[in-house]
Amino acid sequence: MSRVNSTVRRALAITAAAALALSMAACSGSGGGSGTKTVVWSTWGTPEELTRYKDFDQKFMKEHPDIKVVLQPVADYGDYHTKLLAQLASGTAPDVFYIGDDKIGQFVNSKALLPLASLMESSASKTKPADFAQGLFGATKKGDEYYAAPNDSNPDAFWYDKVALKKAGITQDPATLASQGKWTTAAFLDMNEKLHKAGLTGSMFWNYWSTHYSWISSQGGKAFDGSGKFVANTDQTSVKAVDVLAKNFQDGTFIVADTLPEGAGADSVFVTHKAGFFVQGRYTIGTVKAAGDPQDYDVAPWPTPSGKAAPTGVAVSYLAINAKTKNKDAAFEFWTNFLSSQGQTARLQGGGNAVPSIKGADKVVLDGYPQHAQTLLDMRDIGFEDNATEASVPGLSSDISDKMLALYQGKSTAKETLNEVAKMIADKTGGK
């Protein structure tokens, strides 16, 4: 699954007019012929990812000779959802398609997606709801109904550079501390202070929902209550946590990765041993291996006041079925095979770019790198996706990130910013 940072999210916010077009979605244009049913599906992806998808398609068709699979790839994430919206409005949309986690809520609300609960529980299913890490469904679940499922996942973990830590005189290992229940906020902030004093960057974060809400959750606060209401502005633990986060950005100990210049981005800073921590998903494997020194890096969870692991953000993308597909059974057969443990294993083994979202495929993570890869699985199992309240409104998540960026730049206080976020959410969601 490809990383989507906040810069991309802001640039790709779908307009209200486009959302209206989605609500008028018509039927899929793919039909079958001569006894063979055709399933058209679409996604974005890197050339390597698209090659893996095509390999999966070939294997699937060999095992299902009565189903023809046609992949319609869109190279750029920036163009993907706009094109999909237009296809849904014109009745030419694929039968099965990916949806980004920053877009999924509006698709669910539009009724353009096929309800999946009964199909997932059926005898034809290889993907029972209980097989998935439950926090990853996010806005795709409404009551007892599911409208999509996570095709894989990327827990936002603390990748750390052993060389940079050593330069700063740090002798303790974050992953070892975590295994001992001693990976505390105090220990983490102390390491960052030493890195900063040594002329290095302490930690780099992408400015999006996972950073804000993971920090709040890991520090014992609460961003949203059980009803979906934003409460971080009235929860004193959350306000204090965000204040600490902001002050570390403001004094340069933490860096907003999105703001780094072209040619000197966060990946470059990390692989040249100029930062202690970089908060990212499993795709970081490709970055550090390409730099030639993978043994210098490992991974740890978010630090907490007590040292006990807390739920934090997990980025996902989703696979959904067009509610107007002409080949419902064939589309579901493809969908459930693609998301099954066997399907995820085939797509993720040897690639190092994501963590399976379903039980039975963990070996693809544990057989590889880094040393403490189990951390990624543990984070997935207790992690969460963006709250449905936020994820259901086009552009809301990126607008909140803009508010948080202003805070990180010292243009506001934690309390003022959280109050502004609360008001923005209430204004755009009709009260929540």
C-alpha cells in the first residue's frame, strides 16, 4: 500500500460537487459473455505493485476459468478518485475498486458500495469479518454492515536509526525498552533532547490524522468519544499531550516531514543518519535497504507514560464492490480471494511494503526484516483508522492537518487549535 502524506491529501480533497455526483452512481459497465463473467477492477500503485496485482489476476483466472479479470490501473493517486467518481456517475465504474482511507467515508455514505456483511459470512467467503483486525474497518462499518474491507495495512511505527542514536550518546535501544515495558514518554523525549543537542533531528512525522491522534492516544488522551464527537479540546490529558507535541515541533526537536524541501526530504535525512526517529509504515524497509545499511535500523511502537503499548494509527486502503455491478457473485469471488490470507500473502511476500490486515498471513512480516517485526503486527492488532466522523467529510482531514501545522509552527496554542478543530468538525458534520 502506498504512502499518502498530507500534502497529497490536501491537493486531492474531493469537492462537494464531486460527492454529489457519486451519490448518483449508476451501474457498472462490465458484463460477461459466452459463459464467462468479466470482473473489471481498478487501483492505483507503483509499477512493482501493479506487477504483483497482474500476477494475482493471472493466478485467479487459472483457478477460476469462468471469470475473466481486467485490471484498470491509475498510476497516480491524485487522479484516481476523481476518475472513479466520474465513472460511477456515468455508469462505467469497475466492479471492484480500491478506495483511500481519506476518501472512504463519503463513498460509504453515497450508497455506491455493495453491502458485504452477509456475503462475508457466507460459505463462499474466505474473509469473515472476525478475521480482520477490527480497528481497521474505520468508516467502512455502519452498525452491523460492512461496505469495504482493508486490503492490507501500515501501522505508523517509530523507525529508529541506531547510528544516529549512538552519535547522540544514547546507549539504550528503543525496541529493547519496549519489550521490557520501559519504552516511556520520558525515555523517548530524553533521547530526542540528546539528538537535538547533538545537532540532529529528533523525530520526523507526517502531518496527518495518524500523527495527531496517535500521540493523543499514546499519552492517555481521547480525540473522539464513543459517539464520534471530537473531545480532545475538553479532555485535559489530550490538551497537555498536544502541547508537548507542539513544543517539540516548535523548537526543532521534531520535524514535520511534509515541509522538508525537494532533494532533502525525510527519506534522505533518515538514510544519511541525521535523524533518530522516523514515523512511517512497513514500506520504510525499501528506503533503508536501498541505502545499503538496513542493519542500522529497527522499529518500536509509540512511547507511553507507563511503557505499556497503546492503540495508535494504522493507515490502510480499502477494497469495495460497486453496488451496481452486473456480476455480483463473480465480483465477490474476486474480492474475497484478493483479501484472503492466501491473497494477501501472495501480494505482500518479499515486497516489504505493507502488513496483512487479516489473520493467517503474518508470516510475510515475521520472515523478513526488521529485527522487531512483531511490533508491526502488535500495533496492527490494537490500532485504529481515522475516526468515521472525520473520514466521512471530503477534505476535513486535510483541513484539520492545516490547523495542526499552524500549531506546530507556533502560530497558535494547543488549546486554541483544538477548539478550532472542534468547531470545524461540528460545522462540517452538523453538530459532531
